Amino acid sequence: MTSLRQRKGSKGKEPSQGAEFQSHQFNCCTDHHPEKILHGDWSWGAIIWTSIGWSVAVGLGLLCCIYVATLHENDLWFSNIKEVEREISFRTECGLYYSYYKQMLQAPSIQEGLSELIHDNLTESKRTINLLQRMNIYQEVFLSVLYRLLPIQSYLEPVYFYIYTVFSLQAVYVIALYLTAWLLSGSWLAGMLTGVWYILNRVDTTRVEFTISLRENWSMPFLALQVTAITCYLRPQLTALQQKVMVWLMYVTTFCFCLTWQFNQFILLLQSLIIYTMDCADFLTTTQVTTLYLVQVSGLLSVWLLQFCNSMILGSLVLSFIVAALFIRHCQSGLKTGNLLVRLSKVLLHSAMVLLLTFTINYLAKKALQLRSDEHIFKFIKSKFALGSTRDFDASLYLCEEAFGPLPLDTLERLAGTLLLYPYILTLLLLCGFLAMAALQNLSRPKGAGDGRALAFRPDVAYNLLHTLFYGLLAFSTMRMKYIWTGHMCAIAAYGVCGTELWTLLLNTLRCNSKVLLRIVRYGVPLVMFGWLYYKFWPKLMEELSELREFYDPDTVELMTWISTKTPKQAVFAGSMQLLAGIKLCTGRVLTNHPHYEDKDLRERTRQVYQVYARRSPEEVHDILRSAGADYVVLENSICYERRHRRGCRLRDLLDLANGHIMDGPGDNNPDLIPSAHQRFCEAIKTDTAAYSALFTRTFQNKTFYVYRLKKKRKKSAKSPSEPNVTQ
């Protein structure tokens, strides 16, 4: 197992303050917004404050980039370890993605490299697949082409060009969150507080320093930029030209987000539900709703074309939902007429019709496309909420991982420790209350009153509030998704601290509201918070940055070196998904399976290959591996004798349950499970008895790994009726 060991020798103008809070404070903010100069305010004050705001944004972004890059170097001693160790440090699926960047650089030309990706026969044995269609690896292609074209090869290694690009995207992420908070609050102090909170809560806002190649590390900065563009688009002061610019920015960021992450459709589905909610509550105009929907559709369809007409996109729920929402909206022209009860009834009926049409369209699309690639996601969702089989192997693989479980409570304790959680909750409660009041006001207003949109609640604030609510629920249900929520959480909390709404309500309650006092608390409280955060966390940050470790995984290094030097280049290897990704990167050998799980046939093959950890006969396992084209199989003690997961969640337990066998160890078993007639393969093969040695030859072993070469079966005079029938 990979480990880290201690390195030797290391150590503006304020809004009016009337008594009616909700009718003024949510309407508009007129402080020094980042786009104020675009509205014609070229005063020296506006220029200076805007310049300072942008400078602080860039500075915080660079600080975050340097911070995570330093942590990565300090944890691994990346600049001093061998190339094979650097590649092993790209864990699990990260290694698979990085291998395509390496493959493109090693290709004789860009054209040949692209051809190899489009007609790949190394990633899955006995199959030729289009990697650009199957996986979201255009970022690796783009970076490899850029590296080949730029005159930097002599002084910057390819791996550094790759990791520095990903770390630089963290700077983009922080700047986007900064701008969102600035736009909402009218003060760049809110953006500054957002950036500081993001860095101090690094454990919960990002994991980029040790999972560099994960798709979310590429895509999250673009999602944050898209939210910033939407926030700016929903501001009422924009001219027609500025609105067009924002629409194009929304499209570009949506396209980049979708292109870089395979889970884009599920994230955009939540976003489309936010737009739908705002439409039903009358916070958006018809033009805004249609534009936001079409931006999503355009981004998805552009990716669909680039991914060689990937059927998963056309069969996605988000496309079905948008088509249904627009169609039902067009047919129900009288949706926003009548009194409150009538309109609420219409909204419920409208929503039921949209959902029914959504599932109908999605069902028909998947039937027409014969799409089954994403069914494991829905199996996982059904199993998570006890709506489906709890023995399904694919669903259980997700459910048994901590990252796909509910959000641990210690996350909230850490967020509270940096003073982030308290203003976030207060801001959330305040805004939710006024959002509900504004929605009821809109639904009670007769048609034609005003401009058809809420004057008491800004649509950009409403969007960001619903964004943090929807993605917060997602984070609480699935811990891995917390990174979408926590970054935006920093912006919302900073808006509460530096905006006018929270302080105006408090001062009005205390009956001491005035412009001067409001200005003092708006700028004084953030400065006090900066001082406290500096006092408490600066020593901890310095201590963290001074802690030096180095990469240490001699067993895996030994395995990769042996494979590279002692096996044929076209040899096919079977094993765990995580290990095979490293074998693909370090040795270039052919794989039977890999961690990118978005294909039904691959999932079935993975389940079959994993029978090496189940209770199966040597003949059955040999036939399974041969049918997958394997020449070698790598067995891992850490899986065969796993103790990390509880009973029922160990990989061998999942296989036993799927095969109908009782599980190892003390504990209850379901009455329908039966004992297996065979020993566990990964244990029994080490005995080298005749039944195993006739089919497998041990060619390598160390404390962690055992490698066996598959022998050819001797021909029998007659086929035994008990010979297993292995299906793929």
C-alpha cells in the first residue's frame, strides 16, 4: 500500500435604510461592484476600489494555487522521487486519466496520438473502443497538444506542466467564488473573506493536492465560473450588450464544465431544478428562463458532438427534464393567473405534468438508444434509499465507500472552527424566510402587476440561495459531493457578513439603525474576523507547510519494475481496477478492466474478474480470466485479507453475496445464502496444490502482490458435464 513517511532532517453608496426592510434591501446593492465601471462610473474612487478588488482576487487565487502545490510537493517530495514513483502517486482512476496524456506525448505525432485514442485496444483487452467518446479526457488531449507546441520542453517536464495546470485551475476557482461574493454583497471584502475561508477549509473544499487528475478538479472551477456568470446575468442593471456577453460566458463555462466531468448531467439536473423553482415562484422572466435552459442544452449538445454522439448525453435526465419543462410551459399559458390558492394548485399540477413527461421522454430515449451505461447510478440511488436490491454488486461497491455515504458530522465541526458555519446558517435562515415571503407575494399578485418579477427579492440572490440549498442536500446525502457545496458555502457566508441584509435586520431590531453604524459593522466585523482567523490559523498553516514527507511504496515500485522488464509488451493483466490503472500508466500493458465504470459490459467484466477474490474453483477462475484475454493476474493481500471495511462491505463479502454464498467471519447471514463448495481462490492458490499449479504459475511475489501467469488448459478427450459455463 502507498504510504507517506517523515522525510529525514525535516521539520460605495449605501442603500436607503427605510423601515420596510424587505422592500428595499433585496432590490439592489450599489457598492463597488466589479462591473460598476462598465456602467459608466469612471470616478477615481470607483477605479481605485475596483482595481484593489481585482488585485486581491488574483492574489488570493495565486496564494491558493501555491498553497496546494506546496502541500503536494511536501507530502511526496515530488521533485526528488523516481519517475515510476511519480506515476504511482497518481492513485486509482487518476493514473488512468494521466496515462492518456502520457500516451499522447509519446505518440509520433498529434494525428497518430488522436487515432490511437479513437481506436484504442490497450485499455480493454479483446475490445477496440473510442476513448474520446467513452471518457472525458479532452483536457489531457488539449494539454498534450499545448505542451508539444509550446517551446517549454527543455525546462519544464511534462508531469509538471500537467499538475501546474490543475493547480492553476484552483486559482480560477477561488477567483470565481470571490467574484460571486463580490457581486452579491457589493463589497470586495466579501470576496476576500470567501477566498480566506476556502483556503482555511481546504480539507472540505478541495482534495486536489492528492487527487490531481480527478475530473472534478478540472470541472469545478468552470462550474464556479458559470455560477458567477449566471449571478451577473440576473442583475437588473445590465445593458442588452452586457447580457449577450454574459450569455456567451454562461455557454462557454457550461460547455467546459460538461466536457471535463462525466457526472455533468446530474449536476446540471439540479441546476435546471433550481431554474424551474425560480420560474414557478416568478423570480425570473420568460426570457431568462428560456435562455438559461437553452444554455444548458447547447452546452450538453456541443459535448455530445465532440464525444462522437455519446448516447449517455441524449439519454440524460436533464435533457428530458428541460424538454418537458419548456413544452408544458408553452402549453400552459395561464399558469400565472388567479389568486394564491389557484396558482399553487396550478404549480402542483404543472410540476406533476413536467415530471410525468420527463420520465416518459427519458424512458423512450433510453429504449431507442438502447442505453444502459448509466444504470449503475440509478441502482446506487435506489439502494441508498432502500428502494432497490441491497445485494447488487455495482451498487454495493459505491454504497460501501465512505465517500458515497452521508456527510459526517465532523465536517460541520471543522467548518464551525473557522467561523464559516455560523454566519452561513444565519444568512441561510434569513434569506430562506424572505425568499418564502417574496414567493408568496409573487404568487398572490394578479397577472400584469409590476414587471412580472419580484421587486422585493433580487433574482441573483435567489439563484445563489437555491444553489446552496440544493447542493447542500446533495452533499449531506453523498459525502463526495460536498466539494460542490462547501466552496459556494464560503461565498454565501461572506455575503451574509459583508452584505447589508443581515446587519440591517439586526440594527432595525435593536432600533439603532443608521447609515454610519451600518457601514461600521459591515466593514468592521469582517476585519475583526480576519484578525481572529490570522491569529488562530497562521501558525497552523506555517506548521503544515513545514511538515515534510516523501513518497514510500517499495512493493508497488517493485511490481511495476518487474512488469516493465520481465513481461511482453502486449501482455494482458487482470486485477483490481485501482491497480490496473497504475499498471496502464507505468508499464503500458493491456488491461482487462479499469476504474472508469460508465459501461455496462465493462462492469460485468469487472465483476467476473473479481471472482479471483470469491469462493470459486480454479477451473472457473481460469476460464473467466481466459475469456477476458488475461495472460497474468495480480492478487493483492490488501483485498484478499481486507480489514478496512466492516463485514458485509469487504470486496470478498460483496462477491459472496452476489454469488449467494455465506460471508467469512462471525456474524449473521441471510437464510438464503449457502456455503460454497470451494475455498477462496486468492488464498487457496498460494498453496500451489496440483489443481492450481496445473493452471497458474507464480511468476512474482512480494509482501503485497502475487502475480500468476495463466497456463493453457490441456485438451480433454471429452468435455466434463460439470465444466463451468462462463458468460461475459
